[in-house]
Amino acid sequence: MATFAMRDLDEALQGCGQKSGIEIWRIENFKPVAVPNESHGKFFSGDSYIVLKTTASKSGSLHHDIHYWLGKDSSQDEHGSVAVMTVELDSALGGRAVQYREVQGHETEKFLSYFKPCIIPQEGGVASGFNHVKPEEHQTRLFICKGKHVVRVKEVTFARSTLNHDDVFILDTESKIFQFSGSNSSIQERAKALEVVQYIKDTYHDGKCEIAAVDDGRMMADAEAGEFWELFGGFAPLPKKSAVSDDQTAESDGIKLFSVEKGQTEAVEAETLEKELLDTNNCYILDCGLEVFVWKGRNTSIDQRKSASEAAEGFFRSSERPKSNLISVMEGFETVMFRSKFDSWPTTSTVAEPRQGRGKVAALLQKQGVNVEGLVKTSSPSSKDEPKPYIDGTGNLQVWRINNEEKILLEGAEQSKFYSGDCYILQYSYPGDDREEYLVGTWLGKQSVEEDRATAISMASKMVESMKFMPAQARIYEGKEPIQFFVIMQSFITFKGGLSDAFKKYIAENEVPDNTYNAEGVALFRVQGSGPEDMQAIQIDAVSTGLNSSHCYILHGDSTVFTWCGNLTTSGDQELMERMLDLIKPDEHTKAQKEGIESEQFWELLGGKSEYPSQKIKKDGESDPHLFSCTFSNGKTICQHMFPLCFLNPRIYLNCYLHFLMGFVLVDVAILPETLKVTEIFNFTQDDLMTEDIFILDCHTEVYVWVGQQVDPKKKPQVLDIGEKFIKHDFLLENLASETPIYIVTEGNEPPFFTRFFTWDSTKSAMHGDSFQRKLAVLTNKKPLLNKPKRRVPVYSGRSSVPDKPQPRSRSVTSTTDRSRVRGRSPAFNALAANFGNVSTRNLSTPPPMVGPMVRKLYPKSHAPDLTKLASKSAAIAARTAIFEKPKPTPPQETPTSPGSSEATNGAETAEDESMSNIKEEEAEEESNLPTFPYERLTTESEDPVPDIDLTRREAYLTAADFKEKFEMTKSEFYKLPKWKQNKLKTAVQLF
């Protein structure tokens, strides 16, 4: 077992890796010297560097990547020394880091992504004895740029013979920077090279110089082209083939495995490469050509690991491959690239890093006197693990059920009641920041038949296409629903069985019992959710093994309704159960059961008592996102990836062979008609989304397919298939479920639940032109053409009318003012409706009627509006009702208009505006009348909580000063935000 403490490191390295970010050290006289932040990205070809990248994962642990960069003029002795330093640093950080050997000019894309847009190493160095000489005057230089996602920049000979038709070149003169784009270069390469132009302008010209773009083939008649060619002595045809590059690929006779014993390597003979060949007590070298891996067993000593690293360095020298990349991994924390080299790799052998283990590392460092603040990301026990929806839940919803290749519109009360044997299409529109947002989705039940699934997906795709691909499209399977779906549905119920003819035909032909839900029969529902706007009741088998101590249940049968609450449930869980009961069995007398004291009749309905679990049923959590760019090839199927893919699964790919070329893996799969190529984009930003390409964002629980405006129109109808292929291939070897939700997002129509992964600028996706034209317009200070954001009129009508009003319940039910709102109406109208719903005359789990008596709030510290003001708002209510309750469409008729009609409309709008103003004033007055309490007593973790307050509006009881301090805005500003934003802010300060 390796043991190397942080205190044993060089003083310059002690205490590193404690928080997210990049730390760099330059090796001077075989000692690490910290590089200040302002010099990050500046490398000298005569030096060697250590680069530590620390990343905080969603699980709260810290992940480390250690790179050691070797300048082309640095010494071999320095190479060995820095390699040993990285081994020691890895051991001090817990032994879980991945180590990379980076050679100047052949760096990994992951390393280059830390220093976007590029690195341009300078001549000189300390360790090699060079002097860093700053030129007195500007020197004209010529660079070649390669890469669509990260750019490799290399200075080349300033001569016309260097230019070619395939690459992009940058000519840096004293007064102007030229970009020459070869005729065979791609738009993406040209666009990325412009980022390098901007970097050179800012770095070497203080942002003060002209920029010119010269296309291959433009003659001297063009002013800028003429100026460019004049610097080369005049125009002359370029050679058809580019000059011979020194970027030679490593020859390889296949993958070879070597064991390392006392610094000596010995080949491991085996017919197939299996994980079992790796002994936890040894270190190994895996030679894959240009890529070489060092694998370190968990039980190896620090000396063994150093010896293996030194052997790998010697391996490069002896095999004359100094430009190869070396990647070192620890047993149990192997990279996807390493695992995919093997013919078989057990999925259980790679484990996630536990928090407890990271805590032990932190404790060890603390004993050594190291400040560990920030090393472990902690969260309070009461903090919510529920994902945030990032979607407004007050929009317009329509739902259709599929039957006989047709879709049947569901009325309001039935919109959120789905059957497991059926398929559904939903269309949802909701207000965005600057436009109306749309979502069209399909929900495919677990018991549904393929015929209905194909019909649902086809119809949904046609709906999206008819709306010019503006809506985001979602493919959702039962049991894998994302949080956005539940927020849209709010009170969602899943019944067993199905209603479609295709389902009925299937069970009849296969003699399968029809278990379709019967309201008069025996049925058991598990209730789950995070709140009133996200709650579900799932029908499960009516047996006692389906119970769980962490959930609440509804059981009905034999004219009896039971509610059952596990001992580990909360009051919030029980409130959700009461609300769902209003939808499943309203107006029925219920018998409450508590775990441990159930009646005999309860167990009889479940077929007898038996053992059941107590751990709460949770879905997989969202992982750190990974972005991939997609390209395709016709005919022969080839799949290219940043790292080897998992196409070694014999169940799916029977004919595949690996070829290693430039660090990529090419996989020939005979069973696919077209190849999906994906390349991972590390440390991605919005600028990496190129309008000519399709990108996939993988979050493990959800997969997003982003489609640029300039993508081939023929590809757009195939985008869902692309997402399904991505999931099927499981590029990250993360055991992606085939039912993982897929979202299709088009450029310029990105929904908030997609843009949350980026620092988003909506004006970038609204620009016209290709990637090169857009960036050139920005770089040359030309005003880019923008698609003006505007409110889009829905093609289909909005949410159906409010469900029929149920009879009042005799049982006491807790309510919140947040639920007193009309679904499918604008936020302004919801503000009115919230004050006019009657809690005593409606079902509390369903939306309130449009106009009704005044709501009396159930919380003792809240105050209802003055009834005397009701009459003054009637005009506004009528006006708002007329807007949303549109009559059925009729044939167009020519009707005369009169000035009086417009005046009446204006009068109604004025009355509505005045009414809304009155409502805001009343809300402000209501807030001022509430008592105030200290922030410490209002938090969810308070040891002395304030009694008898509205727990859903804790922030309302803060003083104005405390509110301003915690939320950095006034109460009036706060309540103008969408509900999900309010909840997010309240959660951050422990008030929700």
C-alpha cells in the first residue's frame, strides 16, 4: 500500500488540490515553482510543468487530473524528475488522480481545453539554460491552426510554400492579423481559428490592430487578399498537397501488456485482454501505439509506482516514440479510454469515489497540518436532493392518447391520468424570458405495444416539424420521467393496464390477464413527490411486499379506502397523500393506517402480511454533464471517439475491429447503415455549440440532442434516432438505460432546462450566418444580424377548461396559497384567481374554477383581502376571462367594425390594469401586516421555529432589511420572479 503524506511533498506543492481550479508549477533546477494565475497558459519550450486540475463533482467529492507538460527543448533528466513528482503528488491527494504525460505539440484535447482558445509556447526556458528574451520589435510570424473543437497552434516557416488548401493559417504582422482559410478547410476550423486571432490580438497587440480574412482563391484584385499575398512576394498557385508534417503517428503491432518488476518490463502473454490479467499487487504498462497507459494496483507501494512511471519514460525512449501520450490510472478509478482497450471489463469493478473515503483523506491531511477547507463539499442533512425543474409550471397543456393511429384529446380532469398500457402526446407552452417556450413530448407506458409507440413518436415529430422545429421535443418512458414532466403534470397518476385497442388486442392474442385499473376493485398506489406542484401516485401490485416504510400509500377495495403511512415518512409526504386521495377517491370515507398498527382488513386486501423494504425509492441522480459533437459517415460504418468506445459488447457488435490512429479509436461495425461519430468536448461552453453540427449533452438521467441552424435539413427528422443510437452505444460505459429521456433542442429555441448547463447568451444563438461569419462579424466589430425574439402564437390551442368542480370533502386537508391558481393562464391572471378561489367548494388537489368566492387562507397569521374591494375588480375579471375562454372556431365572416368596440376593449384593458395595480398594492399591504421574526427562527433547520406561520412562505415574515440581505432584492422584486426561481432562491437560504 502506497503511503506518501502531503507534508512529504515539496513545500511549493503542499496544500494543493483543495478546491476547484487549475494550479501550475514550473520545474526550475528540478524543483517545482508556482506559476501565478496571470501567467497560466504561458509555456516555454525549454521547460517542464505540472498542471493540476481540480474539479468538484455533483456528489460533492473532488476529482484530480495531473498533467506534466514537456517542452520540446526540455531535458530527459527533467522528464524523469517531473514524472516522479506527479506520482508523489497523486499519492498525497489520495491516489485516485489520473496522470497525463503531455508533449509539446501533441497535447491531449483535455489539456488544451484548460487554456482556450489555444496555447502558443514561447522559445526559451530556465531548466534548459535558455534566456527569455523579449523581442524589441514585433516579428512577423506564420501559424498553422488545426482542430474543430480545440485548436492546435504551431508556428511554421514564413514562406508561401508553407501554405496549403487543407488548413487554416494566421499571419501576424505588426499592424494587421490575416487569417488565410484553405479551400478544403471546414467552416468549424475557420471559426475556431478566429478565436486564436482574437487571442493574438489581445495578447501581442494589446487589442489594437486590424483583422482581415482571406479566402483561398481570392486574387490580388481583392484589397485584403492583395495585401496578404504581397507579404509573400506576390500570388502564386499553392501545391495540391500540403507540406510533409512532422506529426507522425506511432506504429503499433496491436495492444501489448507488460508487467513492471523492479523497473524491468516483461510481456504478459494472453490470447485475449481480460481485466483478470491485472494483479492488484503489481503495476502494468499497456502499449496501444500512440497511447501508453500505466495501471497501478491498489496494494502497490509508492516505490513501485515511481518505478513504473520511470519505466514508461524509458519505454518511450527505447521505442523512439517521444511524442506519445502517457496516462496513469489507479485500480478502481480507470478511465473509459483504458477500460475499453480490454475485450471484457466487469461493470462492477470500477467504483465511484465515496464521500467517506474523501473525508478520510481530508482528515489525514488535517492531521498533517494542511488546511482542508473546501476539500469536502458538505450539505446539511435537511438539504433537498430533488432536482430543480427549470421550467415554468403555469403554462398551457394539452394531452392526447394514442388509439388506432389517431390521437384522442383528453379533457382537463383526465390530462394527468395515464395508463401503463397506453402512449400519450403532450404539448406544453409556457412563458420564457423573452418569448413563449414550447415542449412537445411522448410518454410511452411500460405495457404499451410497439404499434402505439411508433404512432406516438411519428405524430409528435410531425407536430414539431409543423411548428418549424421551434418546440423542444421529449421522448419519455414510464418510470424514467424527468422532473420537468412532473412539474408540468403536477398531480400525475399512473394506472395499470391500458385503454387502446392495440393493447387490448395484444393481451387477447397472448392470453395475458387484463389488469387495467378498476375503480371498484382492489388497487394500491404509492405516493411520491417533492411538493404540491410535483406529486405522483403510481399504481403497483396490491401485495404487502410493495409497501415501503419511507412512502405513503392509498389502498382501496371492497368499498373501503385505506391510507397507510410508513414510519419514516414526513408530514409533507402525508400531505401529498391527502391531495392525491382527492383525485383517486374523492368523497370517500377513509381508514388511516400507521405502520405497525394496521387492521386485519388492511392485510387481507393485500393478500396477507409479509416483509417489505424501508429504504426510500429514489431515482438515479443527475451526473456531471458531458458534451459530444456528432458527425456521420455513409456506407461503411465507422465510429470515431475521443477515447475508445464500448463497442466491444458481443451482444450488440459481432464484427468489430480496432484501429488506433492519432489517439482515436476507429470501430468498424457492420450492423449499422450509417456511423455515429462522437467527440467529447472537455470544459465546454456555449461557444462550442457550432451551428453546423449536432451535439449531445449526456447527464446520465437525461440526454439532450442540440441541432444547429445550419445542419442539413435531411438530418433533422433523424435526430431522435441519433439520440437513441447514442444511448444504445453507451459511450461513457455508464450503463445508460435504454429508457433514458431524450430531449431534442434546436438552436435559437433552447429551453431553460438546457441552458442551465452553460453560461448562456441568447443573442449568440439568435445570430444569422455560419459559425465563421458570426465570429468574424463580432471580431471585426460589424453588427451581426439577429433573429428578433418575439412571442410565438401557438399552433394548437391551450390547456383545456378547468375540470368539473368536485363535492366538498369532510376530511380536513392542508392547503397552501401557492396551489390556489389557475393552470393554463398567464401569471397576471393567476394573481387574480389566487384571490378568488374558494377552498370550501372545490377539490384542493385540482386547479380552482376561474371565478368564485373569496379564498380564506388557512394559516392563522395570513389575512384575506377586503371583501368590499371585490366589486371593483369584476370588470377586470370579466376582461381576463374573455381573453382565455375563446369560443370554438367558426368559419370566418366579414363583420363591420365600429369605434365603440375598440373603445370598449381599451376600457376593459384599463380596468384590468387598474385592478392588477390594486392587487399588487394589497399584496404589499398584506406583507406589511404580517409579523416579523429573526431569520434564524424562520429557517428549515431552526432549533426554535416560529409556530403558526405559513411554512411555504417563510420569507414573508422576514424584516425588509433581512430580506434584502438574504435575497439581495426587495420583496416586490422577489415576487415578480417565476415560482421555480423563487423556490430556488429560498432553498439556497434554507427558507424552503
